[in-house]
Amino acid sequence: AKVTGNVHLIDKETHLYTDAADYDVRNEIASYTNRGRIENADNTLTSIVGVYYVSQSLFHFKDSVKIVNPEYIMTADTMDYNTETETAFFTGPSELKGDSLYLYCEKGWYDTKNDVTSIWKNALIDNREQIIRGDSLFFNNVTGYGESFGNISIQDTTNNLMVKGNYAWYYKQPESFMVTERAEFIQVSGSDSLFMHADTISAITVADTSL
């Protein structure tokens, strides 16, 4: 089927809007090639090209992909989106920008419902307390807990310190971390720098409670 002019496809809680779409009735596949908008829960997704596999509740987006959510905006070159789990899977340069979280990667997924992400390939997470880099990063923005694997670094810009290693876990609040596997601690104070090496380094930042 070929449909043109103010196309509106409804599948449960998912609404697709576009000017023209093809629909494979036998295989239940809808597609557009000249911009479309999808509304699902709190997410509004736009792209130039999109394919919706109805039976799998799965969208495949290409070219100028964007998710707009009340909490953040996500952009990517290529993205898959599951409307049931509200999870985005991205390939290629991808960014998420929010008030409390920024992330960049070239491969990974983001659970928009539960605010949980796992990213890799040039991965970076900035949770406004720490800047975390590594081969693979996991972060739960609700609990503030994360893990990093391979060539990791955690930078605390407020206290001018950084830790490096090959594995780490960390909490946003209260700010704490544990780094192991060739752990290194670096603190900068004016023109001086302190370097410390150990098998394992852990720390917790205690708030100033002086009156």
C-alpha cells in the first residue's frame, strides 16, 4: 500500500506522522523516506528515513535522527527504537544532552523509561559531578551508580583530581569511587601535582559541614 498526504499510523501507544509512507501489509512493515515523526510515551522521534516493523514494535531510523524528551535531547546517525521497552539502540556518533547528564558514544543503548545506559566506542559520560571515559561504560541516572571497563578515567573537575585504571565503579551522590587494575590517582593543586599508584584506589568525597 502507498499512502500520501498527512499520513497517520496508529499502533497502540505509538503514532507515526509523515507525508508519504509505504506499507507492506503481508509483513507488517511501514516505511518513509522523506521525514517522519513518531510519538511514543514521553518521546518524540524524528528522522529523514524510517522503517517500522510492526510485529516487533521496532523502528529503524537513519539520517538526522533525534529523540526529544522532557529531560533530554538525543541525536544520532542511525538508531533503532523499541516502542515496547522504550529503549534506543544507536550506531555511529551519538549524543544525549540533558540538565543532569551528557553522554557521547558511537555504539550503545539507552533505556529511556528507566534512565539506564550502556555505551562503548569512544564512550564518555558527564553526570555533572564526574566526567567518565572508558572502553565500555554503564550508568544508572536514577541511582547515580555506574561501572567502567577498560582504559577508564574519572575526572572530578570541582576538586581537580582524576583517577585512572582498567575497572571502576562510582556513585554520583555521595560522590565515591573505586578503581582497580593499574590504578592511578592524580591531584592538581596550583602548579603542583600529586601522583599515586596502587593496586586499588577508593575514595569518598565528604561535603563540608562546617557552620
